[in-house]
Amino acid sequence: MITAQSLDADERALADVIATACSERPVGAPFDLAAWQVLARLGVFSLGSDGPSPARGLVAVFEALGEMAHAGPLVETVIAMAVLEVGPERAAIERGETFACVGAAPFWPFATKAQRCFAIAGEAIHPAHLTGAAVPVTTLAGDPWLRSAADLEAPLANGGRALALGRVAAAAALVGAGRVLIERAAERARTRQQFGRPIGVHQSVSHPLADCTIRLSASEGLLRTAAFELDAQSEDDGARTGMAFASARTSALMAAYQAHQTFGALGITLEGPLFAISRRVRQWASLPIGLPLLEARR
Amino acid sequence: MRSLFDAEERAFQDEVREFLEDWQDLDAYLSHGDRWERVAALFRAIGARGWLSMSWPKAAGGLGRGPTFEYILWDEVAYARAARNPISSIVARTLVRAGSDAQHEAWLPPIRSGEATFALAYSEPEAGSDLASLRTRAERRGDIYTVDGEKCWQSYAGHVDHLWLLARTGEPGSRGAGLSLFIVDTGTPGLTISPLPTLEGDALYECRFEAVEVPADRRVGPEDGAWGLMADALSDERHIQFPAGRLKRDLVEVGDWLAASPRANDAIVQHEFERLQVGVLEAEVLALKVVELAQQGRDAAIAAAANKVFHTERCQEIARAAFEWGGPESLVAGSRIQLLWLQSLWETIGGGTSEVMRGLVARHALQLP
Ligand SMILES: Cc1cc2nc3c(=O)[nH]c(=O)nc-3n(C[C@H](O)[C@H](O)[C@H](O)COP(=O)(O)OP(=O)(O)OC[C@H]3O[C@@H](n4cnc5c(N)ncnc54)[C@H](O)[C@@H]3O)c2cc1C
């Protein structure tokens, strides 16, 4: 059997490099250009188009980025890199010097910093031009977006693959973040004493955390095998990665709820141990890249 | 559910609705933020109508009205998103049961009028669900108690004039048998109150006591006798906690908002919305069951625990669905749906966690060990 559910040594090494490079950065820290360029120098933005197994590479790296609840238009950049033609503009994005905006009307993430805009509309990606008055908004996780109308050009031929890679990246980030939430909650359940015992002795505390771990393992397996298939076929009808994304968002959101519940009042503080991660989870889970699953093929 | 109320109760409901027309969308039920002045004014306006003391005995200056009227009031206030019932209500119920004549004279009039404002200073960093383990000490010398310790997660403490303090007067380890209740002015020297910002944009507070001197006549009820008093006051109060009005309003908002969205005709969304509607009706009958038991003078502790779990979990369910249906619009900071979602996260924790409430139901309704 192909052991696609585990990361191989190279993939683990890739994840370790990212984790080490970002180790000084607090989990869930707000966007900052220097940190973004660290990722660029490590080749994060060329992963989706590099080497024999780009999707697997994305999985390894984005699980690690998810564990850090890393800020920035990460998934969007994966998608943009997959549709941009080779040239100086793409190279500048790859180096983290400039950005591409990938959104869905009427919201355009990081658009003020971007030179190029792409719109996700259903299963297609279109070059987009923002029109009319643009209103800046801030998101739940603190990202700068513009609200604006846009004109769309004809869809791009490689949009399907770009979205498949985006779903893999997003699912990996969600799985990574979900794991950290559950690790933090489990640590709390082991150490927080009430009634003279750790709160984790209560099955009402421990079992839901176990359920989250079980769910997250399923999401992780689905994600890693979907990435394996995507690499093997180098084309994807979208269904498998769509399901991986759907699974990861459900599991990560459930992990976020359960972690908050486990921490009690401490968990609902603004600067507490969870919110910087859980709000990023909520935001990744809302990326406009989901598939209408009922239509997905078996 | 209107039909369950009799004519007098329905007339009162109409009166409350009319009164609340001036207090709509204060949003203080969800989060106080910077709205405290308006909330305080609302409590005074409610007080001016005699409604803060509606259920007190006439001898204590109340209207002697039954629990249903109180439920109707706070249910409508919740529906209007105007405020939660004030902490002073639990203080008053304790005073009525256990306060001295002098305390009645000093405290009941300003509570009745809504002038006196309180925060509940119970929880501590190491004493959350296990409240009886709390360590904040009140040491008596002559006519003065000296209080030392640390409380946390106090709602409203940065705004109010008084704390309703639960402190240890008995031996360390005396658990529920060594606790006493005090009224402490928030301006007392040695008491520091600092905000603990919360994720929905409001704050809870931390209260540090360093040699805070509290006159002995501020102790309410017998020394070391707080535990029983708290249980009694709570049982006088259960029927107004977690009224269904909050959920009904959530659902109306989500429904209005959904009607305008492109997903309104999606069969899956419609089915889910129907499920939420049924959930709100179920929550309402559970809330009214607590009122019914209170009206009959029966113990409502377990019914109230059941209501708390069910109500708060429906609340989260509605917020979760709304967030999903809202798509990226829900992500915009300050959006209505986002506030509902964030705020709902703490409903299953404050006022006793879902796990602890389920434990009560399992032990007492099902006699499980
Ligand atoms: C919004 C909000 C407002 C609040 N307002 C006030 C206030 O005004 N005044 C005040 O004094 N306090 C207030 N609190 C504090 C509140 O009373 C505590 O948060 C609550 O008692 C839980 O304690 P904890 O947060 O320490 O969690 P913990 O007790 O540490 O619980 C952590 C987890 O362990 C579980 N757990 C603990 N014991 C058991 C058990 N025996 N069986 C099963 N599971 C268990 C809990 O269910 C929870 O999931 C407020 C809290 C919130 C969130």
C-alpha cells in the first residue's frame, strides 16, 4: 500500500524548516512584511509549481503554517501563482515583494498592496479589475480587505488546478491549526485543577477532545491522500480536494469550539491562548473555494 | 406561546413592549461595550416603574407579583437586546431573605430604583466551576473585615458602584461552610479593578483586594453562612435567567437577513433554518417550564440547568449557521453576524458551564453517580 497518509522524510524536513524559520514569531501574530518575505525566501510561494509532488509539498508546509495560524494571503498566493504566467510579475510575488489579490466579489483581500487581481467565481478564476469606489474593511482575523465591484475577464484555462491546489493548502492550514487548538486544550485539561483533580478526568471534557482528534486524523488522511492523487494525475476534477477542504473546515471549526469550551473563561479573552488561532480557523474555513459537494463525483 | 399567559399577564407584556420602544437595539444583551450609561439609565427607568422589585414581598417595598411577570419583563428586554437582568436583583433577594432591618433600609430603596449597581465577585483564577474552593479571605478584627485576594471574570465590575463579594471567613479548606457575602464599594482603597478584554469586543474584569477594609455591617447574612443563602437567592432568580427572547430575536435577525440573501431558496438552508426554528420553540418551553415550577413553588434547579444547556447550545447553533450562510460578509469586523458568533462562544461557559449543568441533570434527574 502507498503510505500516503504519512509525511515522508523530505516532507517532514520541509515542514521543520518552516517551523524553525517562524519559531520566534508568536502563534497568530498579525501580518508583517518581513515574516512574509521569510516565507518567500524559503520558497513557500513556488511550492505549487515546483518538483514532482507540488501538492504534497503544500500539505507539509501549510500544515506547519496552520500550526502557527500564520497571517497573510497564503492560500490566495498559492492560487495566484498557479494561474500567473511566468514573468517578472510572478517572480516579484514569488519573492514576496508584491502581492496578487485573489478574492470573490465583493471582497478583495490585501487588494491595496496587490498589483493584479483574480476573482474566484464558482469553479473558475478570472482576471479582475476593481471598479467604482472601494471601501476598506478589516476582517475577523485582522486582515485588510477592500469591498468593491469588479469587472471580470474571461476565465483562465488553468483555474481548476489552481483551485485544487488552493483547497489543498487551505485544508492543510485548517488541519494544522485544528491540531494546535486541540493540543492546547488537552494540555489545559491535563493541568487545570478543579475539585482537586484535573478537569480532563471528566469524560465530558476528555471525550469531545478525543472526538476532535479522531475527526482531525480523518481530515488529515483525506487531505494527504487527495494531495497524493493530485500529484499523481497532475489534474484533478476537484472532487477529492473539495472533500478534503470540506472535511478540514468541519474538523477545525469543531476543534475551535471544543478548545474554547475546555478553557472556560480564559479561552474567551482577546489576548488568551485560543482566539488568535480560532479566528484564523474561522477565516480559512470561509475561503470561497469550497465545492458544491452534492455535485461532486464519487 | 402567548396563549400560556393570562389576560393580566398579556396586558403586562404589552405594557413592557411599549416601554421598550425607547430602548430598542441597545445591544447590551450581547455585549456592553461603551453602552453602560444607557444600560444604567434603562435600569433606572425600569426601577421607576417598580419593576425591579416586582416580585419582592409588599412588606419589603415590592409589588408582590409572581414569577411569570418577571419572566415576561426580562424575556421582552432580552428580545429587545436591551440588557440582561441586573446583578442587583440577586443582591436584593438575599437581602430580603437574610438582611438586617438596617440593611433593608440602606440598600433596598436604591436597588428598587435602579440607582445601586452591582457586579458579582465570585470566581477566582483557581476557583471557576469549583467555586467552593475560593481563597479570597475576609478576616474580622472588631467592626472591620480586611479582605485580601484576587477575583476574575467579573462582568460589569468596571462600571458599577458595588461588588457582591463572596469571600472566605472560615478555615482554609472549609469549602462551602466557610464563606460569607459582603457589599463592597468599588472605590474602596486597596481594591483594583482592571479590564480583561474579551473576544467579542467587550471586557470582563479582574478585582484585586489588598488589605481592603469592609465594615462588618456590610456582611449580609451570617458569617460562614453564604452557601445556603446563595442557593436560595439563585432559586428565587432562576426563572429569569436565559429567557427565550434572546433566541427568538437571533432567529428573526438571521431569518430577515437570510431572506435577502441568494441562499434563501436553497433547500438545505431552508431545512436547517426550520430545524433552528424548532430548537427555539423547544428552548422556549424549557424556559417556561422553569417559570411554571417557580409559580408552583417547586424546585426548579434541574429544569433551570437543562434550560441553560439547551438555550446556550441553540444560541451557538444559530450563530454558527448564520456565519456559514453569511459567507465572507460574516468575516467583516463589526458585522452583526460576527458579533452574534463571537458572543455566543461564551454563553456555554458563563453562569455555569454546559458540562457542569449536564452533570447536574444526570445526577439529579437520572440519579446517575
Ligand atoms: C461571559 C462570562 C461572564 C462571567 N461573569 C462572571 C461574573 O460576573 N462574576 C464571576 O464571579 N464570575 C463570572 N464568570 C466566571 C464563570 O463563573 C466561570 O467562567 C465558570 O464558573 C467556569 O469556570 P472557569 O472559567 O474557571 O472554567 P473551569 O472551571 O476551569 O472549567 C474548564 C472546563 O472544565 C470543565 N469542568 C470543570 N469542572 C467540571 C466538572 N466537575 N465536570 C465536568 N466538567 C468540568 C468545564 O465545563 C469547562 O469545560 C463569567 C464567565 C464568563 C465566560
